[in-house]
Amino acid sequence: MVVKYVCSLLTVMDIQKSKEFYVDILNQEVDLDHGENISFKGGFAIHDRKHFQQLISEENKIFGPKNCVELYFESDDLDNIQNKLENMNTTFLHKVHQQPWGQRVMRFYDPDNYIIEVGEPMDVVIIRYFKKGMNSEEISKRTSMPQEIVEIVLKSNS
């Protein structure tokens, strides 16, 4: 028997507000919209919490996020996304800053207080270090990316 992973599903209080957040702010594309359940082409879904509660039974209460789950996205336009989020009065865990391996990331809460991380793609990091004069071996050590991958990225961006 094969069990195939399909997607992660977050229960949300306001399905329309959450849909708008993921579509308008994080530029996610809706794959299927069933009203109380919306799946995105990125491989995750949102489900109206009241409807989901009925599916699992009233005895098994849904308590919401506990700061133990994060959805991770990538973008090379972090500053624009951060500006949009600031204009919405989003609560940030931290605004854009650089991780020890050189990647710029931010973490914040979505409308239902799930942690969202948006980081720049690692190929952007590799190219940035290359433009600063680092060679592939130095970039590999700095970013913890295998040197073969660093060289492929550099070759495809030359």
C-alpha cells in the first residue's frame, strides 16, 4: 500500500480573509475553491474552522495555532512584501534580516496567527556572494550549500 502526501491544511476563522491574504499578499494561486476548503497550487490548503470542526466531531475541539507550525515561501522581493504587510498592521516575529547562512528572511503571523516565513531563494544568495567576489568554495562554506549546487547556480546565471 502506498500513502501519498498531498498537502498541509490550516484551519482558519475567516476563509475569505485568509484567501485574500494568501492571494493578494503572498501571490498564491488558487487550485480549487470549494467555499469552505481552498487549495493552493503551492501545495497547501485552508479550511473554514467551523466547517472542519463538524467534520472531526464536536468532542475533538480545535485550539488553533500553537507556534509550532510554519509555512515557508520564497520571493526575491522581500522588501515589497514587508511594506504590504506593514500597511496591513501585520504582527511580525521579525522583519527582514539575514540568517547566519546569508539568506534574507522575515517571519510574521497570517490572519489566524500561523507563522509564515518568506525567504529569498538560495540562488539569489549565491549570486549575491559571487558578485561580492567570493568563489564557489567560499560560497559553499558560507551558505552550507553543496559546492556542486553552487557551481550549477553560478553556471546557469553566467
